[in-house]
Amino acid sequence: MQPQLESTHAIQTVSEQTSERWFEYPVRAQPHHTDYAGVVWHGSYIAWMEEARIECLRSLGVDYVDMVAMGCELPVIDLSIRYHRPVRLGMPVIIKTRISSMKGVRIQWDYRIQSPDDQSLFVTAQVTLVAIDREKGKIMRQLPAVVKDALAKLSSTSSS
Amino acid sequence: MQPQLESTHAIQTVSEQTSERWFEYPVRAQPHHTDYAGVVWHGSYIAWMEEARIECLRSLGVDYVDMVAMGCELPVIDLSIRYHRPVRLGMPVIIKTRISSMKGVRIQWDYRIQSPDDQSLFVTAQVTLVAIDREKGKIMRQLPAVVKDALAKLSSTSSS
Amino acid sequence: MQPQLESTHAIQTVSEQTSERWFEYPVRAQPHHTDYAGVVWHGSYIAWMEEARIECLRSLGVDYVDMVAMGCELPVIDLSIRYHRPVRLGMPVIIKTRISSMKGVRIQWDYRIQSPDDQSLFVTAQVTLVAIDREKGKIMRQLPAVVKDALAKLSSTSSS
Amino acid sequence: MQPQLESTHAIQTVSEQTSERWFEYPVRAQPHHTDYAGVVWHGSYIAWMEEARIECLRSLGVDYVDMVAMGCELPVIDLSIRYHRPVRLGMPVIIKTRISSMKGVRIQWDYRIQSPDDQSLFVTAQVTLVAIDREKGKIMRQLPAVVKDALAKLSSTSSS
């Protein structure tokens, strides 16, 4: 999985700007998310983070299913997560996410899982994705145009 | 797990009426719900059905966490599910549920998982819950008052 | 999903015999299987049952991955499950399964989830699979030869 | 969640030695572990790693359920994972784990997920646990005696 770093100059310009605003995805801790300790099992947050990421892309005009149909996938290649406080059964929380950096075809996302009133911080995390060509099973040289365009939009929005 | 059937007469009257209207809970098929076949894994629907049930109770004024805090749980004792068509990655669906019958402390729920336009039926299911006293680990003689009241409200609404 | 019932006569003969012996698959209840109540979440059993089924097929010489590579899948079309007693965190259990009937390309499996000493019965279930042609997305006319042969072996073993 | 670092000197001595040998826990990628891409979903590895950790403790004489019954839990407070290559449906893999460091009541585990022949490395990870007093909901001052003893044994084994 050695990335090929010949990404276009255009993308690198975009990547320096990225978003400063968080995308917010609300979730409630249901019984199937919890474990015997009465709190959300530590792996359940991974699913919430994936959902937030995909809905964030959708809000930017990128439908993940369309990307897959076009032959591109964005698997996770790296993930780190810190558990500050447990989320308990029934609690509503907000999954906050934003793209923190882009280098070529690598996209890094930051996460904060908080209470709706922002008073409690439960989890912080970082996730790195890389664009893969499904047929070849190889890392792509550059991001698909639809993702580029969406991120260009994101960049121009956050700078205004 | 032999149920004790000495439920009050009042409850039985309620139970004959139940709801005729469906509670609707929207969900989207995310990557973590799918399996290698590109469709939702057959066990993922069980989680969606639990979420819909708990949110349906919430819409009736019953907070599941409060019930647990009061010493009552509603575990599933019986579940049957029929898979008519697969839900594919990225598809939005509606989990429809309603209480179909109540006998003493047993509550039976019906499910239909459909496309938002009602044109496709993916799954039909039935789930039976029973009220358990957490401390004693035994089936309760009657439902907690908060559930009774909520279901009485449900009953009077559906008959109007 | 209307099945086409033109299965060969040979298969129907096999199907009347099926297995009388249970395949046994041991599992231990780990934290990620449990929920806030300290017992195995009701959906976790579905995963255990799938694992037992696939390992049972493997014991008969059918590698599920090979079947998929050959263009055949065996999705679940019907599942019913009864929860008799909860399995608690850390408990070892045995998933017992066997093919209870075959009609054309439909295979029905019975399940019993028990304690290793057979003294406690936790769950009973039935699951129906159907053979699907992956490319056409349609139910197959007959089971793939590798499955036929395996089940013929099963049949001759159980009658001896 | 600030840890109180007044652990005993005895434990710190143990912690400097830890194990150099890997505990090995075999797993097979089943359909419910995979996602639409035909490979193990990135969150499924978290469950495998938990299972390996609990079975490693069991091999050292520490039954996790007994610990919980005694009022101690070992929640994950930090996790980082790198995905080198995807595990595909049906592949058998070995989850290798060992305690890499102990500081007071913090236990850090290293992971390598490999093919049985050691030729392919799929995942590397680190997980940090901390001992919590269940009743007080606070970090413990020192590890429970049963864990201490087990780790002392581990230490003397690895140094011999």
C-alpha cells in the first residue's frame, strides 16, 4: 500500500485550505451500541464516525455509492481514537467531523464526539482515507473529479 | 421463562385496541451495515428494528432508559423475519413499526421495511417483548404504569 | 423472489434424508456481544448462527468463498428465533446446527444454542437459505454440484 | 479521566519487563465481518482485538468476568490502528497480542494481525486500557491482586 504521490498541483492547493467548520451528525446511544458496562462499546464509535463521514461527503455533493460505481473506494488506512468519557445508554450525542488535511489522494478527518450542549467531550479521533481504484486494487494517482470539485467548493466556502 | 399471566383486566382492554398506524423511522444503509454481497447483512436489520421500537416508545412518552432505571426491561423473547428483497449500500429506507397485540406483559410488534415511496417492500418481521423485573430476573405481573399510560394514550388516539 | 422449483429428482431424494446429527460450533460471549443488561444482545446470536452454518458447510467440504467465486450465494430469506434464557458475559456456549430440510434450492437449518454440558438451552432457531445466481440476481434452478455432492455425502453418512 | 499514578513499586518493576512473546488468537473472516467491498470492515478488527485480549488474560489465569464481579473493569482509553492490507472473506488470520508496557493502572497492548504463515501483515495496532473501580466510576490506584499476580507470572516466564 505505498501511495503514489503524483497528485496534481491543483489538489495540493485545495488541501492547504480545507474546512474549518465542523459537519455535525446526531446519533443516540441505543441498546445495540452498548456493552455489559451500560455504556457504548468502544467499537461502536467507529460505525458512527463512518456514518458522519459519508453524510458529510453527501452534504458536499459526493454520493459515496456513485463513487463506488465509478470504480473508486475510500478505505480507512489509519485510525486513532481517544476515549475521554463514556456515552451512556439513551444519550444523544453529536458526531462532529471535518477534513483536516489532504495530501494527494489521502484525506484526513478529525472527529469530536460531544453532548448536544457542547459541555461534554466523549471522544476525539483522527481517520485517514486513501482513494483506491477498485479494479486495479491500487491507490489512485489523483482523486476522482467529483471529489475534487466538491472539495474545491468546500475550500472556497471556508475561505469566504 | 414461563410468563405469569395475571395481568390486570384494564391492560387487556387496552391491548385489544392497539395501534393501527405505523411509526416510521428512517435509516440509510451505510457501509458498516453491508456484507461482501454489497447488500445489507441480514443481522443489521435487527439493530434497525430495535432503534425503531425504542424511538416509537419515545414518541409515546416512554423513555427506555427511565424504564431501565425503574427496574424494568423489555427483552426480545421471539423474533421472526422474512427477507423479501435486499437493501443495497446507500439506499434510504423506512422502518415501519406498530404494536400488533398485547397480552399481559407481552408486547408484539409488527415491522415493514420499505422504500420511502412505498413501492418496494424489503423486510417483514414480528418481534415479541416481555417485561422483566431487573432485580428479581423474573417476568413482571403487569407492565409499569408509565408504559400502561402511554399505551392507553395510543389506544385512545387510534380509535379516534 | 419466487423460487423456481425445477430442482432435479436426485436432489429431492437427498433432501428427504438430511442429517440427524448436529454440527457443534463453540463460542464464548465476549464484551462486544453483550448489551447494557449484561447479557448477549439479541442480534449477536445471528452472527454466531452464520458462523456455525459456514463452518458446518466447510466440515462437509463446501468452502463458502469458493461457492461465491463460482457465482452462487446462499442468502437468508427467512429466520425465526426464540430466546429461552440469556447468555451472560463470559459464558461458553455451543451453537448446534443441522440441515432440517431441503426443497429444491431452499435449505433449512435448525439451531439449538446450549451450555457445553447440555443442561441449559438458551436459544432455538430456524433459518432458510436459498441459492442465488450472483450475476443474474435470480434464484438458481438447482444447487451447485459441489453442494449437491456434499449433501449426498451427508445423507449417506447419516443413514449408515 | 486523569489517572492517579500512585501504583506500588512492585508493579512498576513488573511493568518494565512485560512479555516478549505474542499470544496468538486465530479467527476466520466470516460474512458478517465484511462490507460491500468484499473485505473485512475496518471496525470488525476492534472486536477481534478485544477477544484476543480477553483470551490472553484468561491464558494468564485472569477471568475477565471475575474481575468485573470484583468491581474492576478495564475499558479502552486509547486505540490506534493501521490497516496495511485488507483481510478478505473466508481468510483465516492470527491476532497476535502482547502487553507492551504497564504504567500504574494503564496497560498497553500491541497487536499484529497476520496470515497463519506469517507472510502477510494485515493490521498493526496499539490499545491502552485503564483499571476502573466500577462502583466509584474512578480510575483505581493500583491493579487488582489477581491481575498483579498474573503479570508477575508473565514477567518471570518471559525473563526465563
